[in-house]
Amino acid sequence: MADENGFHIAMFPWFATGHMTPFLHLSNKLAEKGHRISFLLPNKAKHQLEHLNLHPSLITFYTLTVPHVEGLPPGTETASDVPIFLTSLLATAMDNMRDRVRDLLQKLKPSIVFYDMAHWIPELASEIGFKTVNYNVVSAASIAIALVPSRKPVEDRTITGAELMEPPPGYPSSTVLLRRHEAQGLSFIFLEFGKDIAFYDRITIAMKRSHAISIRTCRELEGSLCDYIAREYHKPVFLTGPVLPESEKEDLQEKWANWLKGFEPGTVVFCAFGSQVVLEKQQFQELVLGFELTGLPFLIALKPPFGTTSVEEALPEGFEGRIRGRGIVYGGWVQQPAILSHPSVGCFVNHCGFGSMWESLMSDCQIVLVPHLADQILNTRLLAEELKVAVEVERDNKSTWFSRESLCRAIKSAMDRDSEVGGLIRENHAKWKEVLASPTFMGGCIEKFIQDLQEL
Ligand SMILES: O=c1ccn([C@@H]2O[C@H](COP(=O)(O)OP(=O)(O)O[C@H]3OC[C@@H](O)[C@H](O)[C@H]3O)[C@@H](O)[C@H]2O)c(=O)[nH]1
Ligand SMILES: [O-]c1cc(O)cc2[o+]c(-c3ccc(O)cc3)c(O[C@@H]3O[C@H](CO)[C@@H](O)[C@H](O)[C@H]3O)cc12
């Protein structure tokens, strides 16, 4: 499959930043070893990702026009352009691109195609002649608990919240679990995601029909969960490891570098919730008031809440005046990895999207978690309950949000020097970082992954 120039791999990730970015990080690692990559992505996304392409001579972007689907705002190309309840229509748009993708792959003739949500890629494989790797950029836990054949509901019966709370038979973890009031959040997997196909069917078909399943994780963190997935699907599960850029971090923009350097090392609390989360105005206000209560310096980068056009407009009365000089609430995109490695930043409050999870583990920051979607809740359990490297913000009983006091408590318990919890997570996090950031760890994962591909 690989000629003397290595593999020619086509990448076709789901149109979401949290998916395209890790596919590109993996492309960089493969290109570093001489493999050639054709990366298929929506027009607009090319401009957002271009600066992350570290090997332009080996990684070529092929842009695609995302067709309009009724119900989607005109110009929608990625999941960041729409609220979460409209992403199903974006999946329809992606499925409508099948012929265009087929023509392009026919022309490019890759030896392997990596994909995730496009469950129809394997149908093109035999026609065109390539191998398929279903690459998952969510945790093995999220797949194992929800998206395995043993989870299939009995025909014509709705699955209840209580049933969703029970993991599928043989699920190997007793800590990475959903609580009763969270399990209902998983019911979306049985709803339509794209025309006439449920999310569960889309992902399980994508996995069943691939030559190999692959996950952005490592045995050290999720070994037993990966073995469980391999047993469920009767096929190999190849692991890529965390796949993060190592040394080539961009310089932090001057405005942030200048502001951060005004604070003592390890004192600033940074908060970001990824590319998809949009809060209700009330949730947003409770969150910023929680930061105010801590008395610590903070930098919050969040999208404006629903119904507003800017974060400034959504701030509580008098807030800006009270926090001037020690806090910033910014409504745009910031360079998260560069901020996390700034010496003044000591704590990272995040939603535990899988990308942010890896970035937080690789940082020296104390980790405080506020998950939103079900996969983020499972990632949170992995860090807070299993590895004990993070604090999860407590929610009011059965409530979907938290009070300013509980957020403040969580941040203080992570940051106060004399806090027992703070000491424990600092110590455990340092041990995990030593493993994951050791000079040979990520490189070793990729070497093994390439060997696995060669045996496909
Ligand atoms: O301001 C920002 C916010 C985020 N980011 C980057 O954007 C990426 C966000 O990825 P995450 O996986 O954490 O979160 P997203 O919510 O965007 O991802 C999505 O796909 C992965 C799933 O686990 C998440 O549940 C899903 O929401 C990170 O690499 C982060 O560094 C920025 O660079 N700047
Ligand atoms: O919320 C989720 C809970 C869970 O147990 C599993 C998943 O899996 C995936 C997934 C995505 C891609 C794959 O190849 C496999 C699994 C999830 O993906 C997210 O789904 C959102 C749709 O509601 C989508 O908007 C987002 O971009 C995806 O990252 C979520 C869960």
C-alpha cells in the first residue's frame, strides 16, 4: 500500500474545529515521516487551519463547497457556524457532498482514507481501491459507553433514561460513568443526525465498515476501554496517542503576552469552552460572577451567549468596573495552547472537549472542569474520578448548571496553596505529565501507529 514515497493518505474529517484540528495534527506527524496527505475540508476552514500546516510541501488542502440545506443559515460550513441543534443539518450537507468527494478521491487515488462522521466512505473504497481508517477524536470512553453494537436498542422501543445510565454489558470502567440526571443527555445518539440516519447508526456503521478503527488516545489512559471497543467490533483498534504539536507553538499575540506578564507566575485563571459551546445569558453571567468571587486574576474567552451579539453586552451590571485591571472577558478566539504555556497562567477552567483535555494534561495548569455535552462529561470523569488530576465543578442537585459559589469553590480548591485537593491534583497531574510529555512518548505512539497502518 505504501510505495517508496510512503503512504498517500486522504483526510476527510467532520466539519468541526474540534475534529479538523486533530486530523491536521495527525497529518503533520505523518508528513514528518515522509507520508503525503490530501486534506479535504470546507472553503472557510482552510483559512482557519492553514497556519497549522507544518509541511505544506507534503500536506495539500482540497477545498469543498458545502451545499446549502434548508434550515441552515446561508454560508454555514462548520459546526462553529451553527447552534448544536442544527449540526444534524450540517451532517445532511456533508452527506450531499458524496459525489463530489468520490470524484476527488478517484482523481487523487490515495492508498488510505481517514474519516469519522462520513459513514459512506467505505462504500467508495472498493469502487476506487483504497483502505479505510475510521479515526475518532473523542475519547475511547465516549465510544465504549454509547457507540458499540451491545448498546443497540431493541427495535421500535425508545430507550429510557435509566437504561442509558447503565453502561453496555462488559463496559470495563467503574468510574467513567454518567450520573442519573446526565444519562438523558446521551439520548441524542438515537436521534437523526443527517437525513434518515440516527447518530448511533452513523457512527457504528462508520466503524463496522472500516478496515480499522483508530482513536486519538493511548493505552496508558484508556487501554481497557480500547480493548473493549476492539472486542465489540471484532477488528483492530489503532491508537495515535495525544497527537499534539510539540515545539512549534505560535508566539502569543502581543496584547495577551503584555497583559499576562503583569501578573505573578501561576496566578491567572484562563477559561475557554472550545469551538461549539454557546451559553445561555444567565449561565454566562453566573460564570463570570464566579470568577469575580475568586478574587484571582482571570482571562475568559467565550462566544457571546445566546441572544446577544457581544460578551460586553451580556456582562452583569457594574461588572466591568469591579474587575478592571485583574480580569478580561473576551468574545473571540484566542491561542489556547500558547496561553496555557504562559508562565503567569496557573489554572485552566474548561469544558473538557477531548482536544482541551489533552492540552490541559500537557500543561502545568491546575485543571477545573465544567462539561456540557455527554462526551465532555465522560472525559471529565476520566480526569477527575479516575486519574484524579482535576476538579469538577459541582452542580446543584439535578441542575444542568452551577452557582457562582460552586465555581468559585472549585477554582479556589484547585488554586489555594494549602488546599488538600489542590495538592493532590497537582501531584497526580505532574506524574501524568511526566509520562505523556516525555521526549519519546508521542513519537513512540506515532511510530507504532504507522507500523499498524503498514499491516492493514
Ligand atoms: O479560543 C479558543 C478556543 C479553543 N481553541 C482550540 O480549539 C480546540 C477545541 O477543541 P476541543 O476538542 O477541546 O473542543 P470542541 O468543543 O471545539 O470540540 C468538539 O469536538 C471534540 C469533542 O470532544 C467535543 O465535545 C466537541 O464539542 C482546542 O485545540 C483548543 O486549543 C483555541 O485555540 N482557542
Ligand atoms: O456527546 C457524545 C457522547 C458520547 O458518548 C459519544 C460521542 O461521540 C461523538 C463522536 C464523534 C465522532 C466520532 O467519529 C465518534 C463519536 C460525539 O461527537 C460530537 O457530536 C456532536 C453532535 O451532537 C457534534 O456536534 C460534535 O462536533 C461532535 O464532536 C459526541 C458524543
